[in-house]
Amino acid sequence: MQAEWSHQVHEETKGNILILAPLAVASQTVREGQAVGIDINLCDQQSDVRHGINIANYEKLHKFDPDKFKGIVLDESSIIKSYSGMMRNQIIDSFRNTPYKLACTATPAPNDYMELGNHAEFLGVMSRSEMLSMFFVHDGGETQKWRLKGHAEDKFWEWVASWAVMLQKPSDLGYEDGGYILPPLNVHDHVVQTSTTADGYLFAVEALTLQERQRARRDSIEQRVAKAAELANSTDKPFLVWCDLNRESELLTRAINGAIEVKGSDTPEHKAKAMMDFADGKIRALVTKPSIAGFGMNWQHCSDMAFVGLTDSFEQIYQAVRRCYRFGQKNEVNAHMIVSDMEGAVAANVKRKEAEFEAMYQAMVQHTKAITSKNIKSTAAEKTEYDAMKRMIIPSWVRSEVS
């Protein structure tokens, strides 16, 4: 979609277009553009830019002159909330005067109104502070929590639908889903037993606080890694392993046959090559973190993955699963969730957030479906009928010219 949008903007303006994407996604997008007959130039700096459509990593934005582009695309645009405030502001400020803007994200968290505000501000619709003052009130005494004004809910989603399209499948707009119906997603829960007891307790108790959860994860690393290795080594098919701790990543790479590790300290070149090699089938098993490779990559060739422990971030888990469970996947996808018996609170928290996400997403679609469908399907020009209430009197100098 972003390739076609960029192509249409380039045809209209005859100017250059820049797509910003996460690491390794840029190279993948170049390939996908070629598959649909659209040439996309991969570049590292302004001097590499060619006439037409160009793509670069977010981290290289400072090497480009935003004023040289007529259109800007943010691929996986929800990633901007993962950056520091300085980076977020740089992205918004750099393209404030760019005439054509597109932001693409799979997870505009429905309950994260700040993220919707970021997108509105990037697109030049309304600043985040203006959005909050118009549609929201402070939730209690915490300045970081906002709640939609009761009487403004419909107006808020109507406003969102004026600049955003939110959908998961064609049927959200009244069309047939056809090839967008995915095979089943099978989530397998694996609970490994530990013998660790907290100080002051005779028996092991479920970790509740952040400190307790972190300790529970550290104390069960060996058991969780062993379970993941058992699953990954039981097949010769591609296998994707997600982890969160450096120690987990190190032990998993040792325990899984032929596994390649992608970690934060690796060079950008190694990260990009490893991710593309996995996509090409040159690597059977990849071990990495959702924060590194959880955005943007298309790995439909893989249908088996394992999470060696869970974080409280539902978005990271959702994005990680979607690397394989996406349009083009032909097989059932198996997602193995491996946690210790001490981490029940984390799993419950993730499932709660998942339920909230689905409920809020359906509410968003329901509120905006009619407006979005009308905006997309409508091709008729808007006209205002004029009914003259008085007889028109033509001035004499006009009559003389006509005669």
C-alpha cells in the first residue's frame, strides 16, 4: 500500500518521496516494491537519493534534508513512541511542511491516546495538547492518564475517522475477506516448574511486583531455555525464538541447533543481514528480542515460534506474533508461550490487555466504519445546489456586449 501511495504522490507532484522504516525492513520493502513493479531506492544519506521513491532507516533521518521531499511515509509508525522525546519531535518537526504524509501502523494502541495524538500531530491535523484539551479530561490526579469526555466519544472517533483509516480486514468496509482469511493461530502455554521460594516464605508464591517478576524470570532461565530448545530442536522447519533478557538470548543460541542470535550490541549490518537471511531460508532458527526485530519484517515462511518468558507489553507480543501470522501465511501458526509457575500474573496481565485491545479495536471500527467506508468508496464531487430567490438583473453594459 505504501509503495502504491508513494508512486501516486510521485506521479502527481513529480517530486521525491521518502519512506522511513525500521532496520532491515527497508531492504525488504525494496524487494516487495519490485514484485509489484514499483522501483524503490535504498539509501543511507541525501546524496544517495534518486528521483522517485526512496527508503531509509529511521536511525538515518539526520542524514537527509526533509525539504527535498514532496511526500513522507512512516512505516510501522507506532515505533515513534519507542523513541525518546527528542526523536519523536525530530520526526514531527522535520516534515511539518511536507505536503503529503502517510503513517502506517499495525497497532495504533486504542487505549493509548497519546499515540493517536502523535499521529495527528505528525499529519498536521491537530497538536497532541489540542486533542487532549478538546476531547479528554484528567483521570483523577494523575496527569499522564486521560479519559474521553463522555459526551465527546462519538465526536472524537468521528474526528479520528476524518484523517485515519482503521481496519483489520476488507469486511470492515463491507467487502469480502477472500484471501485475507488467515489459517488458525494456535497459542500453546508451557509452564515450567521451579523450586525457588521468596525470602520469608515456606512455599513458592506467584510473583506480583515488578521486582518479584524480574527475580522469577532470572531464577527460571535454565528451565525455560531447555523447554524452548526442546521445541525448536524437535523440527527441521524454520523456528523463531523471542526472548527479553541477554542471558536468555545467549543460552538459547547455544542450545538450539544452528541458531543465529541478533542482539542489541550487534552492528546494524549484522542485524539486517541476519534478518534477511532468515527471511530467505538461509538461517533455520533465529533468536532475538521483539524490541529488535518485532516490527515490520515479513516472515510468512515460518509458522513456529516460542516466547521464552513474557513481558507486560502486549504490543510487543502482538507485533512479534504478526511477523509470521500475517497475510500470505499458508500454514497454521504455533506460538509457544513459555513461563515459569511464578509468572502467572504476567500472563494474566497480557491476556487482559489483549482482551482490552480487541474490545477497543472493535469499538473504533464500529464508530468509524460508516465514515471510513463513505470516504473510501465515494468518488462523487460535492456540489451545493443554488436556488435563485430573486430574478437576476443583467447590467446594461453586459447586455450591450452580448448583443
